[in-house]
Amino acid sequence: MAGKKSYSLWQSLKKRFAPKNKLAQVDVLRDEIALLTAYSTDTIYRLRYDSMKYDYISPSIQRLLGYSQEEIQKMNLRSLILETRIIANALKPLASFDRLEEARKRGDVNKWQADYLMRTKSGGQIWVSDISYPWFDKKGAIIGSVGSLRDITERVQAETLAKEEIGRLANTDSLTGLSSRSYFFTKLDDELKRIKRNKEDLSILIIDMDYFKNINHNYGQQVGDTVLKGVAKIVQSCLRGTDTGARVGGATYGVILPETPAAGGFWVAERIRSSVAKETFKLGEENDLFGCTVSIGIASARHDQDIDASTLYKIADKRLYIAKHTGRNQVSLDELVDIGT
């Protein structure tokens, strides 16, 4: 009974306060729409294709771009667009969307959805989402579109940060914090191309821990991981900001030294080798300390050489093999290189 009474009360109120004629109903509807568009965070528009201008755009355009309704209706909004990303095109930036625009005018595109990087009246930049549908005349011909604009700057910034973080994690070794193996080879390939353009030299180091299997076997993997991280920290501390340190295998590290000939690479390698040899590591909760050593192989490339990343790595790996099999805890490079004193 309570439900029926509430419904009856609603019906009586509706009849009492409802507009008495259709003209009044139109006025009420117009007022409601005006109120909605004035306070909506979205900007509602109606765009004519013959002039590519807006015959209607809601007042919230001023909050969005800083321009008044009158200003926007006198200009082509396309002039404010700095970059366009069509949703249907996997958000890839477009140099020109003329063909898509023509397809839209023909009615081949039922729903138009794009993101724009736009310039505001104050000179700032914001990302705006545009979603619209065809606008037909009484004969069914397409004369424009009806849609909405929304500020999505915060969303785009959040997505960009998320992508950067994903990329960083993909390029980083989770244990040591150094670059990953895949990033090392990508970076090495890029650097080999760069030295040809800039006529520079480049060196790489392949660093491998001596008897690391014994550390894992005697002290356990947890201690082994601590040592791996400690050695990685030493390697990184010996590098410049332009150098790249990576973990390229279980107990193997790679280093890229741009603008560095083999002689310079030797002294970086020797600094890493001696620093590791001096370091001591704590054995779990006990006070026992132990040390470890590394062997290092060096290879270099000149700008006038035709050598790829894989070949250069193999050369350094061969030098590492020599260092391992002639005593360990040493640096090996081409005997013809003059390292100075």
C-alpha cells in the first residue's frame, strides 16, 4: 500500500506542476538542457561539415580551453590541435587525418573517437577526448556531427607514467637493479651505430664472478644473491653517467663504455676488478666475512670498423675465457693494445 500511495502522490504532483501546454514544455526542456550543459564537465557541441565550425558549443568550453562560446564559433578548432590520435588506429599519432575526416563526412564512420593534444588560450597544452556521432538533416543526409569534448590530461599523464614504469621494469634486472640482458644488446647496437656517425671509439667489458657456484653451494642462494647485488653495486659505482651496466647472465655482467678506446676500457675494468677483490661480504647473521673476485674480458670497436653487437660481445667473451683460464682475478684484452702506465 505504501508503494501505491507514493506513486499516486507523485502522479498528482506531476499533474499539478507540469507545464500546461507544449510550448511551456519546450521552455522547461530548454532550461533543463541549458542547466545541464552549463554545469557539465563535458563540452557538448554540434559541428557543421560545410564550414567545419560549431553552430552550437556549450559554455563549459571556456573552462576547457579558455575561449568563450562566441570566440570558438568564429574559429576553426582544428587550429588548436597539436597532435591527433585516432582510437580506431590504436592511438598512433597521425600526421594528417584528411582521409579519415572525409570518411567521417561520408558517413563511413558511425562513431568518431579521438584524443587531441590541444593548445589553450593561455598557451598551455591539454589532452582532450572527442567522441561524436553523425548529425543528419531531415532527408537523412549527414550535415555534421554531435559530440562531446572532455579533458583527459590527468589520465594521459597517468598512462604515460605507467608505460614508462613498465618499460623500466622490462629493461631492468630485478635482482641487481642493473640493466637487463635484452636492454644491453639493444643499447650496444644503438651505440655501434652512433660511433659511426660521430667517429668515436667504444669498449665493452664482460665481467664474470670467479667460483660463484662455490659461493651458492657453500653458503646458499640467499648469500649468493647478496654477493651478486654487492658486485653489481661496485660495477655501477665505477661507471660514468653515460656508461651502461647490465646483468647479462647468472653471475655475468656487461658494461658499455661509449667514447672509450680499449686502453680506457682497461683502466675501468681494472678499477672494477680491484674494488671487488677488496670487498668483503658478511655470512648471514654470523660475523664471518668472505671475499670474491671477478675476471674481465675487454673488446673495443672503432668507428671505421664494420662490426655488430653480437660479434663484439663474442670477442669480449673470448678475452674473458682467457682471463678465466690463465689465473682468474684479472683483466684480459688484445695484447697489441698499449694501455700506458
